[in-house]
Amino acid sequence: MREALAERGIKSCIPGRANRKEPIVYDTELYKSRNLIERLFGRLKDWRRIATWYDRCAHTFFSAICMAATVSFWL
């Protein structure tokens, strides 16, 4: 998987397991940013309206995402 990404010019930022014989070099700062995004999606999935796509209009759905993100980070 990492080789296929490298062929396309994509830099992977996923660390290897701790017990790996050959450690994988990765950018720790980039991985921290990726982790923030993953946690954001996890929080948004807690909102049933967002997870099930109740809204038909993309504009309304985007506004629901903005409201959910605001409330999630505010609390």
C-alpha cells in the first residue's frame, strides 16, 4: 500500500506497529494533524442527522455539519 501511494506522489503518515522489525519513517507532525481530522469525523458521527444524511439538499447538510462541529468543539 505504501509503495502504491509513493508511486502516485502521496506521502503516507501512518506509523508502523511497535513490534515491527524494520521501523517505518513517518512525519509525526503530519500524523498529529491526521489524528485531529479522524477525531472530528468520530464526533460528527455521534450526531444521527449527520450520520444518516437526513437532508436532501447539500447546502442544508453542510449547515448541519457546521452546527454539529461548532457544538462538539464548544462543549
